[in-house]
Amino acid sequence: MATSIRLAPDVEHRLDYLAAQTGRTKAFYLREIIERGLEDMEDYYLAVDVLERVRKGQEQVYSLDEVEHRLGLAD
């Protein structure tokens, strides 16, 4: 899928420099940045969504003692 983005001039300069110094393409680094950053974004935003559901009482939560007991790990 082709996507275009507009980068700030200083960011584009840094990306150009990195690509030139390493012999890799800017596209290579952009893919790396997106793939690594996407995991962080998923972790954050999906956790925020769950937290909001917990606060609204729409998500079940368990204490450590409850989990241990249900899994048969309680002393």
C-alpha cells in the first residue's frame, strides 16, 4: 500500500543523512520506524481503551488472590 506523509524539514534531513551514511533507503527506515512504533501505539491505545472500560464497569477485573485461587495456586 502506498502512503505519503509530510515530514518536518529537520526530520527529513536526519532521515536523508541516515540513509546516505548507511547505504539503506529512506523507505527501509520508515518501515522500521512504523513497525516498531506501531507496536508501542497498539499497546498504549488498546490499554487506554481497556482502562476506560474498567472505569465504566464494563470490564471484569480480578485481584491477585482471586486469580491464584481460580487457578489453584493459592496456598
